[in-house]
Amino acid sequence: MNIQEYFGRISYNKPHKDADLQTLISIFQHHIRSIPFENLSMHCGEAIELNLQSTYNKIVRKKRGGWCLEVNNLLFWALKELGYDVCILGAHSYEPAEKGYTAEMNHILLKVVIEGETHIVDAGFGGAYQMWQPLKLISGKDQPQVPGIFRFTEDNGTWYFEKVKRKHYIPEPAPTDSRDTPDLGSIRKIYRFTLEPRQIDDFQELNTYLQVSPDNILQKKSICTLQTTNGLLALVGWTFTEMKYNYLEDTDLVNITTLTDEEVEKTLKDKFNIALENKLVP
């Protein structure tokens, strides 16, 4: 495992002598624009092993992506190598259909302290709720970024992470389920967490469970999303979405295409730079 090889994977070639905020922002943005959030392994009949060597080989050497347990663990390793004060945290994601947070921890994120200031770094949420820069851990403060306005609120040691939604402009609306179409000014809860440090091994059971439980969204849908310089790309099942942030004031442009099986494979190569070893069943 080699930090220069990781830098090559994320196309990062800037100086990195200091473990400062500017370097963190730059590495983070290269990471989220090079490494897709994806769960394709479980839809290709491949087991996902939760150890750093396997994750490194998969993402860096085989040029794949991964889900939060993989992409954030890889980022944790890289930041540690560079001398950052970083630790893993565990979160409970918000389930809109259930109108509540999951009972079990099902997400990991990173806490990075720089010059006494705490930042939350999360490269593994994917889609439209992916932060584009580290966020300061401050309760009740709006933190605007290109994807939207993010915010933390703290209550008795528990932190809540949310985003203000924007409207979507869809030139040719596809016949899809529109329940999650954002309303202007509405809040999307993302997850809750505490600052108790975790180890990656704390999530081994979760890693196994997500691969065998038929009830979770990762089993039900094949997902691959990637952040771009002005929005995001998302392939969910046979539905390919290209989103451009703030196309109009407080409105994102959303183009939706339904693909054939052959086009799914081509789209993964052309748009996400992913070549699968085994057959994907979308």
C-alpha cells in the first residue's frame, strides 16, 4: 500500500507537506470525483471484505469504487499516512420511508482535527447528499457548498446532519417514482452520530449484514454515483441520472435516461471508469 499510488488513483499531484485544511480539501475533492460510491460487487456475486488491504486493492489497483465502509476507510488510511489527527465515527442514517433513524449504526464518517478545530469528513454518502468539502463541526450554523446548504445541530451529545433541499428541473420527466422530489426550502435529514471513536472492526457485522439482508436498499438496488466538477452522475438499476447543481437559482438540472443491459455496462466504463470482472445483474 503506497500513498503515491493512491494519489495516482485520485489524480492528485499537488504538494502535501503540511497536514493543513487546504491540503485536506484538495485531497477530499479529488477523492470524491475519482472514486465512485457503489455497491456493484454485491450485484456481481462478489463478497466485500472489510479490511484495508482488500479495500486498497479493489479501489486503488482495480480502479473500482465502494460503499461508505470502504471509501471512508481508505480515506482514513490516506489521511493518517499524511499525518492528520483523524478518527472514525459511526452514524445512524435517516430513513425517509420510516420517518426515523436506523436503530443500528450503518454508516461511517471521519473526524479530523486541525489546529484545534474539528471537521467532519465524509466521502461515502454518495448521490445528492454528498458533501464537497470538510464541514466544521458547529451546531446550528448553515454551511453553504455547491451541492446545497449543510448543517449540524447538537442535542445532548448527539449530532444531527442535514441538508436544505433545492428544486429539481427535469426537462423531460421520466415515469419514475417522484416521492423524493425536493420542495424548495425543505430539510433532508441525513444521519445522526456521536463523537465516540470507532475502529473499522466495529463494522464487520454490519458489512456482513448488508450483504445478506434482503431488506436494505443496497440489496434492492445496484447503485453507482460519482461527483463531478458541477454536479453528479448516478446509475441506479437501469436509470442513469446526470445532475447539474444550481442550473437556475436554487434549482438543479436533472436529466434522466433509462438504459438497456448493454448500455449499463458501457455507461459504467464511459462515465464512471469502471470495468467489472464479473457480470452485473442490475
